[in-house]
Amino acid sequence: MIFRIEDNDSSDGVHRIYRLVDEDLPIINKNELDIFIANEIRKEVNGANDRRVLSYSRSLGVCLLKYNKLSDKEIHINNEICFYDDYDIPNTEYVEYKNVKTGELNHLELYGLQDIICEYNNKHKKPKNESDKNQETTPIAVYDFAIDISNNELLNDYLKLFTGMGLKSRASPEKDKEFILFQSPNDYVIKNYSESVYILYALVYKYGMKKKIRNEIISAIDSVFENRFSDDDCNERDGLKLLVKYLFNNREAEHKMVKKIIKDSENSDCYSCYLDSITQFHSIQQLSFEEACVLYQLSENNIFLSERIWEIYAQYYL
């Protein structure tokens, strides 16, 4: 599972497209595919104005504390990419493209940036025959790609090889546990309950999640009336239940991935004049359960699901 913050309501935000229709797919020659992908990644990690790929993180905490400072943006959940237990490798990395003439969709498995670099170097050592040259000029429509870019050194070498430019010094894909997708049409999206996600994340981070707590929170999510969720097709209820299960299974992994981000967030010069979700997160870490709970009650947010999460945890920790 990987996560992303999307600022869909902001007129100033760079709004991404999660599902491309065939007419909007970029058309290139097949021999330009590696360079095209590398340039799209370079634009994303170096913050270009025309970036369009989708940047996700392996860590929910990274998204919440670094890329949603006002806690008012959508939380996207991609449940198709996951990482094997105890290994820093994804279940899949790939590139897909369509032959413009035949319409055939080709799917190529990738095995990390190191493999892409080695394959490129080996390919350019061999002399090309006429068949290779003809294939290289075949027009293709880039359909999708998925690549783990969370190693700064490898990513820098990859970008220099294919684009002639490396990472900017401020780029932080390794720290952010970054994963790149070109399309992600099946995301679950949290729109109305991002505050509840912050509270749940903070409580799990500090206190963990017993199996009984997990089951009670899932029941609480099921009890929310349908009209309390977003009215578009973003599967918010199912997305919330996925997050509960994710945090139940991945608390230790989140601890490792987000420790430095939490320190940065604590030292941030972005101050809030009200008790927003990030301020609540830090209060839960720093105060006793009773003190943090009282502080939440003073906020008068009155979100049913948030209140139920507090009530469920209070049964065990108050």
C-alpha cells in the first residue's frame, strides 16, 4: 500500500490526472521510452512546473506530516502496490505501452533502478541489427509505469545517465520513501475524514493497536451513515478500513520510516492559531492520554468518527 496527498480544492495546486484516456497518452518512438520516463521522474523530484506523474510514499506518516501541513487535503491510497515484509522492495515495478499501429498493450516488468541502468549499459555495448533499428522507431503510446525511486544515489545515477541532469540538493525521495506512478485510477480517497486519520495515526503511533481496538474501529466506520461520506466514487469508507488494517499490521515499519519526519514537524516554523490535526498529533505524543483527550474535546470539531476513535482508545488507556 502506498499513499499520496492531493490538493484538489486549491486553485494554486498542481492538480494531477489519475486516469488518462487513450487520446491523452503521450506518443513517442519506442527508443525514446527510457528517456521519456527519466525526464518525467526528474521533473517530479526536482519540482518542475510541468510535472505530471504521481508521487506516492510507502509511509502514511510522511504524507500526513510533511505534505499536508494544514491537514485539509485529500489522502489517496493505492492498494495495488505493496512492499514485501522485511524487504525494501515492491511487489511490482513495470512499464506499459501501446503499439500505436496495432493497439497491442505491452507490459514489461522492471527490477529496480540498478537493473535499468545495467540493462541500458549492456544494450549499448552490443551492435544493432536491422530488426532492432526498425523496432526502435515504432511509435508507441506510453500507458503507465511504476518505479521505486527511494534510493537517492541510484536515482541520481539513473537521471544523469538518461537526462544528463541529477537530483537537486533539496530533493528528498529517499527520506520520503518515494514511489512513482504514471496513472492510478483505482485509488481510495479520504476527503471528509482526514482529521480522523490523523487522530488514529497518532494514537497508533504512541499506543499501538490491539486486535479488539482494530475490530471496534472498523465497526465504527461501518456504522457511519452513507451521506456522511463523499458523494463521488472514491470509496472513502473502504479506504478508511484499509488504513485501519494497514496501521494494525505496519506500526513498527511506520515508526522506522517516519521518525525523522516527526522531528522535522516538531521543529517546523509553521504555527497554527487553532488546534489543527498536526498540532493534535504532537499533543498526543507529548501529553498523557487524559490531557490529550481533554485538548481534543476543547477543539469542538465534533466529527463522529474521531470521537468514536477516542472513545475506543479510552476504554484501554484512560
